[in-house]
Amino acid sequence: MKTAALAPKLEQNEFKVLLHGAILELLYGCSLRVSEVCSIKTLDIDFNGSSIRVTGKGSKTRLVPVGRVSLQVLKDYKELKEKCFVNPRFLVNHLGKEVNVKYIYRIVNEYLSNITDIDKKSPHVLRHSSATHMLDNGADLLAIKEILGHENLSTTQIYTHVSIERLRSIYKKAHPKS
């Protein structure tokens, strides 16, 4: 396994940008848990079939679809990673070491701090936002349940409350008879 740092500084910066983009796409674009993101192996990603085999809670495996934009970000990262490092784990840092939960929390907190003033800036916020946005855009609750890897539909139904609250707020602001 290649473990030396990338030689040129520019390449290190490019690597970090691509790595961080891949992390954010896996958390938000694919609605994954932080632990699931850390455990993905390169072979788990089917770039032709646009899906990722994910091992979730209780060691249960599921296939998660990957959108076109997310897939491109993951491909770009993979290409540079494979030029520099040999590691079965998909996500490695600029030194070739596997990315861990703590690292992802730090990156997500940093990125969210630049765009929002919400108090909680964790990877789960991205997963929660992803599920809420899918529901807001007409996704079926059962499909969201499968994507998220929830055991029970009641766990997924939490997102309907968030969407109803959002609709209520929009109604109150926009409807003349509210």
C-alpha cells in the first residue's frame, strides 16, 4: 500500500477537495449514516449500475441508488485516489489512511458552519435533510424507508411531520385565508 503523502501540494489540496465532496455526496446525496460512509469499500460502488452496496445497522446490507451528480463526484475522487493509493476502503485521506467518524464530523461541521447558523452541525443533519427533501419532492415513504435502511416505517414517518410543518408554515405565509 502506498502510504507516503502526495508529493505536490496542489495535488494534496485537490485530493482533499475531492474527498470532502465525496463525503458530502455520500451523506446527503445517498442519505447514508456516517458509520456506513466510513465502511464503504471501493468494490461496494457499482459505477455502471449507479448504486452502492451498504452495510447498515445490524449488519444488514441494502442497495442504495446513486444520482448522476453524486456518481460523478465519486468517480472523480476514485480516479485520483487510485493514482495515489491502494486501499480497499473507498474513503482515505491525503495520506492514504482510512477516514473515520471523527474526521467526517469535523469536515461536516466545518462545511455547515460556512453555510448555516443552525446549532447542530452533524453528518446526521445531512441525512435528515436528504430524506426530508426527497419527501418534499414527492418520493414515496416506503422508498425512502428502503434508501435509509430503516427497519420500521414509523422511523421514516418522522420526516412526514417535518414536511407537514414546512407546508403549514408556507400556507400561513402565503395563503390569503390563513
